[in-house]
Amino acid sequence: MNAPGKLISFIVWAIVNGNCAVSAEANCGRLEERLLFRKDLFTEPAEYPWIGLLVQRRDLDQKFESAECNVAIVGESHVLTTASCVRRFNNRPELVAVRLGIWDGENEPGQQYICNDRGFCVPGPVQYLVDAITMHPLADKDTGNNDIAILRLSQRINMTAYIQPVCLQPTLEPASWTSMDFHYGGFHEYDIKKGKGSVIAISRQYCNNETGTPPPENQFCGYPEFRVAFYKGAPMMGINVEHDVPSRFYLVGLLAKNVDAGQTLMTVFQDIRPVRHWILDNINSSSS
Ligand SMILES: *[C@@H]1O[C@H](CO)[C@@H](O)[C@H](O)[C@H]1NC(C)=O
Ligand SMILES: *[C@@H]1O[C@H](CO)[C@@H](O)[C@H](O)[C@H]1NC(C)=O
Ligand SMILES: *[C@@H]1O[C@H](CO)[C@@H](O)[C@H](O)[C@H]1NC(C)=O
């Protein structure tokens, strides 16, 4: 397809997806009900727009490459990932960056949009440098407890249809996650595109039986629908229902590890509930 043709399909795509600037407070967890029941293994380009990829470099003069970790946007200039993803960079935030608005994990930032040979175009990823890495004060390398970190980016995020935060608060806090179905997404090792799946949260006892070890404190296990090992940091989401309509995704957990349990691959998630105040305090105290 020639260049004007590509541009037109991009514009059509952008209009269909409402490509306009939105603010972080007013808009989080965008949800389209039609996408909830698709059994696709990867997302549409603008689906789960809070998910990005962590990239790393060995030194300041090196290029950034995938750190094989997902990040989730939770504020105007903050993303979450696991502590185990960033511990090795501690005190050197200049060695990490995040790529937001990314759908094909191999796309490099710098291009305004990227088209395939059929003229289907998506915006290129946007890279943000990291100013500060804050691991949870009780994150424990040995036990894996509280495996969560917050990254402050060097600029406010320019929100688009492809780059938006997930909500942090459920409208109604369930007494327990156990036996609830959740959606999750992120990059993983089997495909270059941002993937998706669903998982059912299981009890600590059953997880212990299946995996041979109970999950660390403040973590819980999930039984995924498909055996695909997502990178750490993949966000797990619940749905806020308003007026009988599924309206927004809120963050329930972050993938902390995958555990091989024979036939299945069990997923262990960091629970967001016990650390939600810490996240909000961090976002509030360091926003300008
Ligand atoms: C965000 O938008 C502003 C204003 O258009 C621009 O100066 C800045 O470079 C953008 N940031 C990124 C990371 O693209
Ligand atoms: C765990 O395994 C024990 C021994 O096989 C069994 O008695 C128990 O019911 C199992 N618990 C769960 C929650 O599956
Ligand atoms: C953080 O700021 C938001 C918005 O100003 C507010 O709703 C929230 O309660 C604050 N959270 C904490 C923990 O202070």
C-alpha cells in the first residue's frame, strides 16, 4: 500500500479508537465489553493501554533492550513492576526505561506509526526514561514477599488511546479474591504481541498442594486458562461494574512468578490490596 493509503487506514483506526488526549485522574481502566469474551491470545493494539515493557541497558552509551518485564501505568508519571525486575538496577534508574503504547514488543520507539504490509498501522511505542526506582520497603529478595516496585518517570505521560492508566480502586472491595475470575495481560516469551488471558484465583491450601510451596505473604496463586509464561509484572485486573455495566478495570495483582506444576503453569501474583496505600502515597508525594 502507498503512503497516503497507509495514512488513511491509520486515521480511520485512530478515529474508531478515539485517539485523543485524556487525563489520568478522570480516565482509568478503559474497558470494552466486546473484548471481555474473546478467547484471543493477544490483545488489540489499544486494549489494556496501561501495559508497557521495561527496557534496560548495560551502560549509558548502550542501546536499551527488553528486560523481559511488564509495567503497568498507575498515575500521571508512575508505573508499577515487580521488585525482582528492578532490584539489579537499584540506585541506577538511568539504566532503565519503559516503552508505553507498545503492541509489538519488537517495535522500537521513534516512529510515529508503524504499518504492516497490508496497510494496518499502529502508533510506534513511546519511551520514557526513569527518574526513581522505589522498591516496597518490605520487599524481600529471599522470600519474594512484597514483590513490587514503583518507577517514577522523568516526564509526565502523554496519555493517548494507546497509553492510559489502570484504576487502583475497586468500587466494592471483595472479602477475598479466591475463586474469582480475573483478566491479565502483558508480554511473554511465545509471541511478540501483547498477550492476554484469564485466570482464577485459588486458595493458599490448594496452591500449596499443586506447587509444593505456599505462595509468599501478600501473594496468591492463579490457575490460568492457557499455559503461557508471561513476563513478571503482568497486571491482573478485576472489573468495576457500574449501573449493571462492566465499566473499568482495576488492578488486583502483578505477576510475581510462574511455577511449573506438571500439566499446568501456576501463576503467583503480588496482591495489590495490602500495598495500595503505599502506591497512592508514593504517587501523591512525588507528583508535581
Ligand atoms: C509529551 O508531549 C510534549 C508536548 O507535546 C512533548 O514535548 C514531549 O516530548 C512528549 N513526551 C514524550 C515522551 O513523547
Ligand atoms: C491437599 O492435599 C491433601 C493431601 O492429599 C488433601 O487431604 C487436601 O484435601 C488437599 N487440599 C486441597 C485444598 O486441595
Ligand atoms: C492521593 O491523592 C488522591 C487524589 O488527590 C486522593 O483521592 C487519594 O485519597 C490520595 N491518597 C492518599 C493515600 O493520600
